[in-house]
Amino acid sequence: MVRLATFHLRLYPQDSAGIGQRREGRLFRIWLLLSAAWIMAWTIYLVLFAVRTGFRGANDLVAIPVLLFGPPMALLVLVRMTQWALRGFNVEDRDRAG
């Protein structure tokens, strides 16, 4: 009998993940949910807008990806930079390094 290998994709494996990595994994999942909600809500709005009034030209088509993906990406960058900045104030990390 041939046995097929199965692979499980985990962002942060439970065995080797520290508390900080698990927290970052939770924040990443929350960001994914919020981003999906943002994109779905604006997509529904834009479809209804297109049915009602139509698009006026290429400018509308360029603005759509920026509207859909710009704010979620900006939020991700803001959260990651905030985490990076706050890690610099962590007393435990400085004690271990010094």
C-alpha cells in the first residue's frame, strides 16, 4: 500500500513558538479578517455603483486597486512598525543582550 505524505501549513508551529510569536500569529489572523471584510464591503459597494452609474474611464479602474488594497497594506505596515518600535522598549530583551 502506498502511503501519501500530508503536509500542514502553519504560520507559527505550536512546538517552537514563543508567546510573542503566537500573539503575532493572532494579530495576523485578525488583520486577515479585517482586510477581507474591508475588501468585500468595498467590492459590493463598487459593484452596486457600477450597476447604478457606470464607470467613467481609466481613472476609476486605477483607483479601485488602491481603494481595495491600500488601507489593509497600510494597516499591516503600521502594526509591524509599531511592534518593531515597542520591541526596542522591552526590558527583558535588553537584559539578555547585555
